[in-house]
Amino acid sequence: MSDCLFCRIGRGELGTQFLLETDQLAAFRDINPQAPTHILVIPKKHIQSLADLQPEDQGLMGDILMAIKSLAEQEGLEDGYRVVVNTGPDGGQSVGHLHFHLLGGRSLQWPPG
């Protein structure tokens, strides 16, 4: 989807500084951080939400989770972190492109909201 914000970021069109980038995914800091560490990890392939995953996306999802693990280590989040995937309007998804939030750097309470 050419006009999708996260597709444009993934293609490098907006000059976003990536913390990690592969052919399949990109990771960058959230512009409105909700914790001292708040990183977004996106697939470069346009997938609307978690509900839209297809069987062929299984390897990509494994790559994303391994990237999140690597980023958490890189950021020194040894005391813990949270990974959030908002799905659909009632789930709080505000951008129509699957993305994972890596949050850490402080104690994260439960329930989240």
C-alpha cells in the first residue's frame, strides 16, 4: 500500500533512523514514547493487522520476535520489557499496518489500561 505511513517508513522515504533493518523488517523509536524505551518494529510487507496474517507470514513473525529480543538486549532491558500488538480499533490500533511496540526502561504495571 503506497500511501501507508509505515510502508513509507519501511521503504526509507521519510528519513527515519532505523535501529535495526533487514530486507523484511525495520525498527525505530516511537515519536510519542510511552516508556523510556519505546521502539516500533514493523514488517516491510504491508499487513493491516495481526488479524490479517497469512500462513506464509509465519517466518516473518519469527524474524520480528527475534529482532525484538535482540533490540531488548541492545537497549539493556535485562530487568524486563513488554511487547504490545494492538489489533483493530477496539484494540487501540491507530495505524493500519501491523507493528509491535517494545516498551521498557521502567516498571510496567498490569493491567495496562
